[in-house]
Amino acid sequence: MPAEEDLSRLHCRLDELLEARGMTLTALAEAVGVSLVNLSVLKNDRARAIRFSTLIALCDALECQPGDLFEVRAHGTPGSPR
């Protein structure tokens, strides 16, 4: 299993995608059928896992691909460990 610090390098770009689409987190939660709290955890990079069914629903609602939603940050970049 990856070290905890490696997991923190995964960044969810949900804020950027929502802004680009003029959509609120509340509207996305309703469209996807996921609680606002769970989306907030994902948006703030505190999620430890995501179900494939949720990922597909998010991508459908945001008209994106999984790679648009997530990025792996290099070591030493803001928000990632050294």
C-alpha cells in the first residue's frame, strides 16, 4: 500500500471544473446523487477512496474524463509533501 504522504499528492480539481461549468457543489450533489458533505471531502482532497460508480456519475455530470478530475502533483509542489 502506498505511503500516506503519496496519497496526499492526489489532487481533485473539482473546484476548477465547477467554476468552468458555472455549476455549484450543491447542484452537482443533486445531479450525481452524492451528499454535499461527501463531495466537499472530495473537493478538499480529504477523500481516501472513490467508488467507480461515483466517479462515472461525476464525469457524466461534469462532461469530463477521470484525468480531468484528478491530478497527481509532483513532490514539493504546493499542497503536496516534499
